[in-house]
Amino acid sequence: MDGSCVATSFRIPEQVLTSSGQRMQLLGFGTAAHPLATPEVAKQAILQAIELGYRHFDTAYIYGTEQPLGEAIVEAISLGLIKSRDELFITTKLWCSDAYGELVLPQLRKSLQNLNMEYVDLYLIHWPVSTKQGRYEFPVPKEEIIPMDFGSVWAAMEDCQRLGLTKSIGVSNFSCKKLADILALAKIPPAVNQVEFNPLWNQKKLREYCKANGVLLIGYSPLGASGTLWGSSRVLENEVLKEIAEAKGKTVAQICLKWAFEEGVGVIVKSFNVERMKQNLEILDWSLSEEERKRIGDLPQSRGCTGESFVSENGTFKTIKEFWDGEV
């Protein structure tokens, strides 16, 4: 560490997860990068994030960042930045090619080995589909996509929680209908549904459904995922958001994150740039006005992450509308 990071004095809001009673910071640090970051770059960024005050980290087997995250935590402890791993909230995810009842537990053990941990705080089903076993790539070959057996996969996720290998379990990229399918058969309900969320796709219907069912909605790509395979700069270049940011003397990113907090949604934000990491934390000592919130709420809505990779004419999901159960 070069000492350029100064720990934030702001306290990041927390939320209690209903199914486990755990506390989770509502601002998480994302580790997905496209193109994939080198392990050393990822590790240094995570170390800087810990020094700045981030305590919630989001990874996934498919990101290739579980190992750098685990190494960064060991180093952070040895540097005295944190006392133990227990001070952190760690999320990882089950990839589609392991979304089979008998593979869930072995795959979580593999992730724990990568992370050098005895448990994660949250384990999520990454997408609501299964693909050919043993294949780790994205986009996935469309001919290899098959419907997931929710019953056996969710039962195995519950086993992971009962065994103490994860404190909570949840889903990602699930529509209201697919979430309802899980809730109908769950003995332990999902604590979280992690989905795309930003001012241009505010998930109003899904948010209401999650709230009514005690599921916390966590948003990824709160800034539109510029620079990813599917993202764009449409959020950061939106004229209304730019006007509000200018009037407030803030960045568009800060406006988006503040708005998410005020909407009661947790967000995963990814930047390996130290200055932006700091800026993303500087959102806690000011507010948006009612008029500003209304202007953001009135923005035209459309998905950025369409799920097109999982859709094909002869496949399980023939249209984007079908993939999201009409929630487009």
C-alpha cells in the first residue's frame, strides 16, 4: 500500500437480512471486470477499498476474482487494516454450469478454497438457467442452455446454509415469476435478489414484489456498466442526471448512488480507480430534493442488461420477453 488511501469517516448504511439476521453494508465493492483484471490489479484495488472503508465485497466463480479477494483480505489483516475476516461481508455466486443439485455444494467448497475462507456471508444463484457442466464462459453457447431444476438446486443451496458454509442464500437476475417459483418451494427463503438497477432501469415492479416478500433487492450496474460486454454510457451521459449533478456540485455517479440509497436499495459498485472509489463513498452527508427525486423517477425506462445471451430461437427462452417473464 502506498498510503494514498484515506479511510472514509462516513458510516455506510446497513440492512439486516431477514433469513439470517446478518447486517450487510448497502454499498458493496464489485470485482467483476471486462476484460478480466489481472489477479494483482484486482488484489491491490480490493486492498485500497478495505483501507477506504468498504466492508462488503461481491465476487463470483466466473469473475476469476475469488482468489485475489482472499489474498487481499489476508494482507489487509497482516497490515492491521482489519482485525479479522469476520469484519467483512463476502458474496460469491454459483455459475450456470454448476447449477445442478449435486454440484452446488462441491462448487461452494471450491469457491471457499479460492477465497481461503471457512464461510461466505451470501451465496447467490448467478442466473436462473443451467448450462453444460464443466464449462465456464460468458456469453454461454446458446445451444447448451437448459431450464434449471429450481427444486434440487435450491434444496442444495439450503444445505449450504445449514452446514454453515454460507450465512445466507439468494438469487441473481430473477424475475418476479422466477422468484415466486423459488419462494413456493423454499424452506429457507432467498435473502437477496441481485439485479440490474439504475435510474434508467429502476425495477419498480420487482422492488415492490421483493419488499412484500422480505427479499432485499441489491442492484448491480448502478452506473450503467460502461465498459462491460453489455453495458453503455447511457446512464452517465443522461442529460437530466448531468443537470442534477451540476446543480449539486456532485458527479453523475454520486447522484445515481445517492438516489439508490434513498430508494432503499443496496448497490454493488465497481471501480478500480482510487479517486472514484473515494467519490463513491462520499454520498452520505447530503440529500436529493423531492423535485430531483421526481425528475429521476420520471426518466424513461429500459433494460441495459437484456439477457440476450440466454435467448435463442430454438432454445429454452425464445425471446427476451420470455426470459424475463414479460418484465421488460
